[in-house]
Amino acid sequence: MNVPTGRGLLPRRSFLGSGLALSAASLGPAVYAAPLAARMPDSMKTLGGADQAYGQPAAHEQAVLRVAHPTAPQTAGFAIWRTPLQQQRGIITPSGLHFSVHHNGLPDIAPQRHELMIHGLVKRPLRFDLERLMRYPMVSRIHFLECAGNSAANALSPTARNETLGDLAGEVSCSEWTGVPLSYLFNEAGLQNSAKWVVAEGADGGSHARSLPLSALLKDGMLALYQNGERLRPSQGYPMRLFMPGWEGNVSVKWLHRLEVTDQPAYTKDESGLYTQILSNGQIERFAFHMDVKSVITHPSGLQTMPEPKGFYEIAGLAWSGHGRIAKVEVSTDGGASWAQAQLHGPVLDRAFTRFTLPWQWDGKKATLMSRATDELGRSQPTRADWKRRYAMQSFHHYNAMQAWRVGSDGRVENVYA
Amino acid sequence: MNVPTGRGLLPRRSFLGSGLALSAASLGPAVYAAPLAARMPDSMKTLGGADQAYGQPAAHEQAVLRVAHPTAPQTAGFAIWRTPLQQQRGIITPSGLHFSVHHNGLPDIAPQRHELMIHGLVKRPLRFDLERLMRYPMVSRIHFLECAGNSAANALSPTARNETLGDLAGEVSCSEWTGVPLSYLFNEAGLQNSAKWVVAEGADGGSHARSLPLSALLKDGMLALYQNGERLRPSQGYPMRLFMPGWEGNVSVKWLHRLEVTDQPAYTKDESGLYTQILSNGQIERFAFHMDVKSVITHPSGLQTMPEPKGFYEIAGLAWSGHGRIAKVEVSTDGGASWAQAQLHGPVLDRAFTRFTLPWQWDGKKATLMSRATDELGRSQPTRADWKRRYAMQSFHHYNAMQAWRVGSDGRVENVYA
């Protein structure tokens, strides 16, 4: 199980306490010799600068930004901002880098004027202001959120685009979400016997709206008020959003202002058109909410360059599943011919990013890196060819095929279809 | 066990699926009646604004900031910035609000010029630049960090100061830290037989330095490069810091540039003076690294006002221990005369914030709220009187006595000694 099978892959725990450690032999020695005083940096000889009341990243990290979709017409209200996953280490995405897709710009909502309405097939139609909602019991959960259209370029482009991981698959992020279970609010409103669906509508200029099965909302739905410990950011739906763990991002309606309980879906424009998928047999997949099991290698990944022509590297990445916990991640360096099991780093949480790593002694020759995640239900990732066989040519939602990176003998890393 | 014993405290899971739910009866009904169109907010009638490449909090949340220590001379390089814990929900502190204490200002360090040296009682003195360090295997851990002097006002002030929780106890935060286990670097350098201690020095203007037992660093020490998924912020030690989970914050030396392996402590100015504590019997407690078990109620807390004169409230807070996991948290509404067990929210992690809640039906009369955490080793919080008996009058480090909040019949919440 732990025996490396791929070219140069080392047992997953080999680094710690074994002879295979990353040593001077693999990186080359870096002996410190000069006198200490000569190595005292300038910053030790002067008083430093002032801090600020709300901290920001270092000036030297200004290139670590969300990536705007190159063709999305940002100025007309539709925008896609992607997380630079190739620069993330750990399972928490900083809120400033959380991906965001919005169809009609960011509404500026004064929280003291915002209301949430619950109406339709309820016994007591209710409205809530923020002060009232803040008094309800809240739960906190660490969950990923992924856009239905994440990785569209890999689904649609006939040849693999040579882009960064963030460009290719950065419409997924992971945060700690805190808010009020929707079951509390629905129970207070009282559900009529015919209640089956809920239409959730945002207070944005496009009235983004989705129909969701009531039973799922009662089990898992949250009215999210906080992200990573602080109130939601504007691009995440300030002052409140619906949050459905593991489901495609657009159903977690941002700037939520209305929950209408119904006996059937509303077939809103957002769900009968945009978020419906056509299968290769011509049938339509509608209300396919769950995001499937998926993984990406973040280091090394597209457009990165290996700093040395061979030697030790840690292969690192993130895996997630909309169905539950990640059970295992396998890594290949030979394009899927052989696989070795990666180490999962805890905490391994339900419907959250799980970090995986595997040590790799690169021989400097061409290699094709791939990762394949399996979740606790036994669901695993398809090849790109298998995924394409299932869906019509123009379909691109819920793409979860294995991502492959070609490492050239010149150290360049690029996206390939394998 | 689950039976409420305090005045108005409800069983910890009572809200969900029981007759004790927060209903219209406790909050009063809020029936929605007006026609839908009349309730359409302005934000739905217009195109929203543009997003930005690095997201920021909502303009309406500009008051949620770190709190500067009122008497610390910020301009002279010494500064304390505290986390507004009373506004945090969840276990992750946003990096922009993570507390920071620095003695000599924030050094501005160009990462490509920064070096980490390992020297002293090693076989091969080594130096590492950032590019090299980034190739080592990394681990990720969610841990709190607390300043040794957190809650100093409660320790020292003869009368309880009427301040917010952030003012009183905001020198503690919790993040996901990612970096290289120090054991990898020490093993590569090769330890001499006489190696027992390590002096860690920062590249700041004051050369902040602390001596740490080598065995602890080998077991738990991390060279932290990332916080909450992105590179460290300047006030957290950019480009790298030492991180020792559960230990007083100042030993997690920021802007780390040197680890000198020695056979005894260096008795640096920072440890022989500032971070040494005097007991009430005149003895000195030195190298007492672990932060003890502690908890605070964040909602309701100091300077908050109950929005209604009685009714349902969720008591919520955070607990942590430098020795391990939180095992239980009890809550009292009568100043410690009776206690009920709070619900712990997962994930309950080793040396991390753990969120706790307990439903409370407030009768509108004066109440004194307290929380008491117990960790998996059975360690629990002392009363303030017990804590004061142990230490000399001028001592204030490692204060972990139970925090009490007086809720007045006018709904005002204030800090009290109970």
C-alpha cells in the first residue's frame, strides 16, 4: 500500500525519521560560514514601521490576487474572480481570495435596512431583520464552495490551455461558515403539508433565484452570516447568504432576501437555462446539485517552474467531495500508469478541502503528474475522456476529471489532457 | 448532566426539535403581510458595483477592527493590537484581525533577501533562503496563539474595568498555520550530543530572542510560512516565524532569522525580565511556556446591550488550552452558584479555539454570566481570587481565571470580578 509505485514517488511518510529524508544530498549543502555580525540584516538596526487596525498582506505579496476571468464582461455586472489555488497552502482560503461569481454586480446593502422574508406555503409568513437573526443559535462549519462551472476550460477547450491552476480551476474555495440553521426559521414559520420546494432569491440586480428541495434545506441549509470569523464579505453576499454544503455554488444564493416555500420548483431563468446540463444522449440533467469528488495538485502546477533540474520535491494538493469526507488520494507521476497513495493531512472534514502530500524524488526527466481522489462513498474521479463521453460536447458544468500536469525536462509545468 | 441548573439555562441541544425552541412566543411574531413588490429593495432595481482582486470587508463593517492598547506607545515601536473577539463567530480569526504584539515596530523584509541560519551545536551549520524552504514538506495545523500578557487588566486592576472583551482579553486568536516542521531542518543540520536548547532570534529592531527546549521544538515546532492559506502577514512575522502550538505567543518568534543550538538557555532580556513571573511566595516562574485552559463568553459580553429586556438568547463563546483539546465547558448565569454544560461545536482540535454555546431564556433580572472550561487533561479554570493567591501582586502573565459578565436589568453587560 505504502510502497511507491510511480517513478520517484516515495512512501508517503518517508520524510520523517527515515533514510529517505530531504538532505544536503538532495538539495545540495548550504553551509553557513560567514561571521554572525556580517549576516545581521538591516531590519535589525532600525525601528520598524507602524501596524494598522485591519491587517493586510505584505507589500511583497501583491501579486497574490484573485484572477478575473479573461473574457467575462466585468463592467457589465457579470464577473468571475478565481482563487489562486496554486498559492494556497492549507485548507482555509483567505476571505480576500475566495472565488466569486456574480451576474449583476455587487449590490451595496445597508444591513440595518435588509430583510429576509419567509412566505408561501407556511403557516405564519415571517420577516426578519438582522438584529433579530443575530439572536438565533448559530452553527459553524468548515466547507468548500465550488461553482458549477469550475474547470470549464478543461471541459470545453479541444486542446489543454497552458494556464495557472487558479485560471483553470480556481472557482472553488474553502471557509469556515457560521450562521443560523434554516430549519429553525422554517419551523418558526410553520410548514404546510404541501410544502416541498423553496425558491431562494437574492437582492441583486438580476434577482438571482434558485429552487431547492425543502428536505435538503431542513437538513443542511444555513443562513450564513459569518465567513472565517467575520461578517460576510460583499462578494460573498453581505449581509447574508444561503449556504448549502457540497452543492454547486449558485444555489447558495447571495444577498438572500426571500425564501418562498412552494410545492414545486419555480424553473427560474437561472436554473432552467444556465445551470442545466445536457448529457451526450440528449437528455437533460436538471437539479443535479451535488459537486462530485475532485482533486488538484497545487504544487507543482501550471506555469510554475521547478527551481532545480532534478531532486526532491513535495507534491501537494487539495481534494474535496460534495458527498462527504475524502477517503484517499492517489498520485501518479507517469500519467496514470502507476499510482501511490498520498498522505492526507487532518482535520479531514465533511465536504471540506482536505490537504494531501507525497514526497517525490524527481529524476529530471519528463513526468506527468496526476491526482485521483476517492470519497467515503467510494466515488472517484473519472478520466477526461470518460467525463466527455457522458456529457454533450457543449456541456461544462460539474467537471471533475483528473487534472494532469506535464513537467518538462526544462522544469516547466503545463496543463495537459492525459 | 444535561439538565439545566442555572437560572433560565436550557438543555444544550434544546433548540433543535424540542418544545423549548425559540419561537414567536419568545421573540414575538414578525408577520410578513405587505405585498411583495412593495418589499423589493433598491438593490434589485439597479446594476451592482465592481469587485476587486483582493476582497475587503463590507464598508458597513468598518468598526470591526483590531483594538490598539490604549497606553502602549504605538509610535515608538511597541504596540499591542487586539482581536475584537466579541465580534468573532467561529474558530478562525480572520488574518486582518489577528492580534499582534511587537516591541520594535514591523520590519519590512524583502523575502528574496531573508535568510534563516541554523548554527551552534550542530554538525553542519546551515542557511536557508525562502526558495529552498518552500521545497520542504509542510504541515498544516489549526492552533490558537495567545500572548503571555493577555487579560493583564483583569489580573492587575483592583476594580473590574468596564471594557469590551477585545480590550480585556483580545490578545488571543486562532488560525490555520502551515509550514516546515523544525525537526526536518535540525535533522539536516545534525545535532551534537550536548544540544539541549535553541535560541530563536527575530530580524526586528529589538532582536527579540527566546530560549526554547530543543526536545519541544523537535516534537512540535514549525517554521510557519502561511497563515489561513496565504503567506504570513507582516505583523505575524513575514516572511517566516517560529510557531510553537499552545505556548505563550512571544516564543513563536516573528521575522525569524536565526536558530542557535546551545546547551543551556541564553537568558535573553526578553526572557529574564519581561516574560518571567513572580509567585506570591517570592519564587520566580521562568520558562513556563504553556498557556493554560481558558474560556470567554463572546455573546453577550462587555459593553454590549441586550436588544430586548428579556427573552431568548444564545450564550456563545470560545475555549482553548495550551495542553490539548477542550473536554467540556460549563456556563453559569448566577455567578458560579450553579452550572450547566454547554454544547461544544466541532471540530474540537488540539490546542485550538473550540466554540461553545448554550441556550438561555433570560428573565430580565440581573444575572452574572461565567464560563469554565476543562481540557482533556482535566485542567480547569481558577477563580480570580485563586489565581491572585498564587501570584505576586504585580504579576499578570498567564492569567486564565474565569471571566464574569454582569447583565443588568437595563440590558447592559459589563465586566465584573466574581
